Amino acid sequence: MRRSDSAGGPARTVTAAESERYDPFTGQRIVSGVNAATSVSAQLGLEPPRFCEQCGRRMIVQVSPDGWWAKCSRHGVLDSTLVGRR
Ligand SMILES: [Zn+2]
């Protein structure tokens, strides 16, 4: 993954957080501009994510009667109540 940042190019700051996103359900890298197919239940937030959106790691997922939480070893816990859609 190499980007040429020549001095003559347009001033565009590409942060790692912005350039790298992963599908929380498939773990595949999301390419901006391309909408990956997501299952309906996943879109509704009924299905817990299995991969970290920020690093693509497989997360520890725990489903509770109240919702779910998923834990990335690097980015911490993502909770369904934090996502705000149940
Ligand atoms: Zn992560």
C-alpha cells in the first residue's frame, strides 16, 4: 500500500483512519465509493458486527438479551447501545 505524495500533487491529507475501513460483517476492506452488500438484519443493527471497522480484526462478540457487544483487542468494546440502533 504505497501512495506517492509528490510535492506537485493536490494537497490531500489521507489519514489512516479514513483510508482504512473494514466491513464489520465480512471483515473485507471497504473501498470508498463502493457500497458493499450488507445483509438487512445487519443494517438494522440486529446482527452484531464480527469484525472491527477500524482494523478488520475479528472481534469477540457477545449477544445479550439487551443487544450485543463486540470487543476488538485494539479498539475496545463496541456496544449496541452505543451504536444507538436496536
Ligand atoms: Zn480494531
